[in-house]
Amino acid sequence: AAPLLHGYFRSSCSWRVRIAFALKGIDYDQVPVNLIKDGGQQLTDQYKELNPMQQVPAVTIDGVTLSQSLAIIQYIEETRPGPALLPADPQKRAKVRMICDLIASGIQPLQNLYVLQKIGEDKVSWAQHFIIRGFVALESLLKETAGKYCVGDEISMADICLAPQVYNAERFKVDVDQFPTIKRLNQTLLALEAFSTSHPSCQPDTPADLRA
Ligand SMILES: O=C(O)/C=C\C(=O)CC(=O)CC(=O)O
């Protein structure tokens, strides 16, 4: 059976997994989990069986169900042929993981839906604060590591994390022009088919008013 992605069109972590599938040329099916409708379909008992953290994405693949986007992507990397998503060189590999963790641990969770719901007011300024704080650090790292892509001239898991986080930054009205390296890399990435076909604007569950 084809892998089954339980995700949400504009969840940045779901988009990471869609990019990885697209880069590897893997066909997959999608089950939309609407994070807003009915108070959040990720909060149902049925979904909790798939991911006890009650977050998207979850992927059923090769008879197992996995959650946590980076674990899913590394499973895809370790079991599927196609372009390598991690460089062979240990230092480059460490830099890719450093950038992934900066985004996946240091930025994205702080602007995630369940955190914003918990803080109540000032959602936008809260999210902007943590995105900008992270992007200041990321910009200085990427100035050193980037070639055509985040780390050198080969696409990697770092690029898979970057474009969805820039999409979120734009949703929260962060001025990405302040970060020229991030901006340039994002433009390069969005021009790739693996990023455009997996984009939040064209998923099965994208609402009509947000379709490109
Ligand atoms: O506003 C909504 O429609 C609900 C949630 C999201 O889009 C996804 C997130 O919570 C942020 C993220 O993926 O980083």
C-alpha cells in the first residue's frame, strides 16, 4: 500500500513530509486532519491512536505509523532510493541537523497552534518574537553554510525545514526582507517542483479561498 499521510494543508510539519515524499518521487495518499474544524480533529480519540501528541503529521508506512516529521523524513531517507536528504560528509550532515533542529525545536513549536491557543492574547506578536529571534540566528548560520541551498549546493533536510518555516513567518507578517539569505534560499526552493506541488495552496484540503 502507498504511504498514508495524516496531515493538514498549512501545517508546516505536514508540508515538510510532503516535500520529502516529492523529492524522493514517492506516491502517497492523504487523509486531511482539520486542526480547526470541530474544535480540532487531531484531538479525537481515533487520531490519538495514531499520534498520542495529537499533532499532525502522522504517516502510516510499511505497516507502521510514525509521527514527528523529522523522524518520518529520516525513515523515508533510510528506506527509499532517490536523492539523499542528508549529506555524506559528517560535518555537513551535522550542519543540516543543526539547521533542522533550530527550526523544528527552536522556532516552530513556539508558534504552533496549541501554544498560541494557550497564551491567549497577543498571538501574533508572540509568534513574531520567536520567529524573528530564530531567524536572526538562522540568517547568521546560513551565511556561512549556504551555497545554492541551505548547506552547500545539495538539497537537504535543512531546505525541507526552511521553506515551510518561511511560509509561517509570512503568515505571521514577519518581514523576511530583513533576512536576505533566508529569503534567497526560500525563493530558490519555491521554484522547485517538489516544493510547489506540495505547497499548502494546492492540497486536497486547501479551502477554495486559499487556493493558488
Ligand atoms: O491556523 C490554522 O489553521 C491551524 C494550524 C496551522 O495552520 C498549523 C500550525 O499550527 C503552525 C505550524 O504548522 O507551524
